[in-house]
Amino acid sequence: MTGAQEHPRNSAGSVGSAFRLGAALVFAASAVAVRCLGLPLSPLMGVLVYGAGVVAAAFLLSWAAEAAECEISAHLAMMLLALVAVMPESAVDLYFAWRAGSDQVFATYAAANMTGANRLLVGIGWPLVLIVGAFSGRGRTLLLKPVHRLELGWLAVVTVYAALIPLRGRIWLYDGAVLIGLFLAYLWRASHAPSTEPELVGVAYWLGHLGRPIRRVAIAALFLVSAVVIAAVVGPFANALLGAARSMGLSEFLAVQWLAPLASEAPELVVAGTLAARGHRAMAMTALLSSKLNQWTLLVGGLPFACWAGGGGWWLPLDARQTAEFLLTAGQTMLGVALLVNLRLTAVTAAILVGSFVLPFALRSEDQRLTLAIMYLMASAAIMAFRAREVATTIRTLVSGRE
């Protein structure tokens, strides 16, 4: 890839970009310093300090990965972005899965962050692209490109497999191998799709237009700093989440499920919203669809391996709460795929997706969540039957790799 084409709309200004980059580095460094110095923090303050470090690291990763598209081939850029995209949101889940290898108490929280992050992307991220675009005068209907059938098709395949996992009450190592294999297969297929010049915005644009030697050093440094920050603060952040929930009398599961994803998904939502505001709504949807696929494959697939590495057995157990949340996430995902299989995101579609995100908060029992998951799956099947022609086209795209 030769580099991003400069466009006046893309420049956020070197001063503003440098300021945002500096602010992220300060928050990241502060979190690491507190961790290394062992400064005592209350659970709530720990969530704020270490959470700010996670958010900062996620932004640094996002900027570095986008700017790296100017340096490497489309295939390698795709792999890099796919791997980087799941790092922040995976860190908390993998930490709990690793701890579950020696202490089964932590198994309760292992998949919590994953379900929250996935549902946030579908129920808030996808509609956000349409909403931001509409307020920017881009219209109330988003027409996806035929190439998006590839992501939608793979997402349907992965979701079907993921929906079968909780029925066994555990995530086996072979489940992890299958999901990671599906990710590699998707990556190989996607690498043969037509590539386009990167559309960089904000800090990534600024980095991408530095001189090549300086740019390479800056990108490498940001990757290194982000990895160090995530490794240093993920444990304290996860423990602070649990401590803060206990001190405030809140559900520890819900704290892990929703607070951590709000931090780790912030950069992706900001980038997607910025692209949508600039008129690149299809590109924003590509990023969010790919991120969703990465979470379903790499994140979920990594959980049993993290548990095994932490001294556990050949599987990660799922309790009743995680089983219900897992199936509910699969049902919402399949509903999202069914609604987008005609490559149209409308105001009605966006409202349904937001509703699919909000509705589970009104349910109190696992049985109610399981019932809602089944309703989502049934609705998905009905929509796909009604849109049989679009489904057939998606299947052909999935098999052949072209429209």
C-alpha cells in the first residue's frame, strides 16, 4: 500500500492531533506509574485511573494500526488491524479466563466482557453510523456495498457455531481452535477482495503523513507503548471493577459486562462516527463488521486457551448466567445479519437494533433472557426466509468471494 491520499477534509491539524496524542500518552503513562509505584487506590478510583489507561491504550493502538496501512500490503494491514482491534476488549476477558484456570470464581466473569462488547457494537455501533450520517446531511438510508456480503456471510457462519457452544455448558479448546480457524479462513478470503487506499482521519492522518522514517518509528513506538500499558493495567482494572461493584452494591457481572466494553470500544466508535460524519459510512460499517467478526472468533476462541494457560483443564466452564448471555448475544447478532442482508440500513432497522440492545436490561432472570434469545433467532429465520434471494446471493459471495 503506497500511503494515504491527502485530502483537505482529512486534516485535523497537526497541533490538535499532537495534543490528542499527547493527552493519550499522559493518561496511559499515569496508569502505568500508579501500577508500578503500588499507590493505594479505592476501587472506584482504580476504575477511573486504570480505565483511563485502557481507553488511552486503545486509542494509541487504533491510531497506530490505521497509520500502519501506509507502510504494509493490504493483506498484512488487514491482519494487523484484525488482531489489534480485539486487543483492548480481549484483555479483560482473557485475564479473567486465565485466573479461572486456578480459581473457578473468575470463570463467572470470563465471557461477560465479550457479550457486552458484541452487543454494544450491533445495538449501538451499527445504528450510530446511520444516525451520525443523517445529522451530517447524508440521508436516512445507508446502502452497503456488495462486498459487505462477505462480512455478513462469515458473521452468520461464526454466529451459528458460537450459538452451539453454550448448549454444551463450556467452551472447549477445540471450540477455540475452530473459531480461530474460521477467523483465518475469513482473513484469507477477505485478502482477495479489492483493496482501497486508506482513508485516515485525525491523529492517524497526521501520523500517516509524517516522513517515512519518523512515521515508522512513531508507529512502532505506539504499538510498544500500548502493549506495555495493556499488560500493566488490565489486571488492576479488572480487579477494580469487581471491587467497585461490591462497594456500591452492584452486580459484579454487569460491571464487567458493560463498564469494560465502554472503555475498550470507545476508539472504534469514535473512528466509525468520524468516518460517517465525513461521508464514508460504508467504510465505517466495514470497520464495525470486521471488529464484530474478530470478537466472535479471536476473542471467544482465545478464552479456553487462556484458561488452560492459567492451569485449568481442556475447557472454560459457563454458568447459567453466561450461557444465557452467550445465546442472547448470538441471537442479537443473527438478527442484525438478517436485517442487513438486503444491504440497507434504514431508520427502522436502526431502531430495531437499538431496541435489541436496550430490551435485555429490562429482564431479570436467565429464563427470560433465553426466551428473548430464542425470539431473536426465530425473527432472524423469518426475515431471512422473506429475503431468500438476498440470502442466496450472500451464500454465493461467501463461497466464491465475489458478488
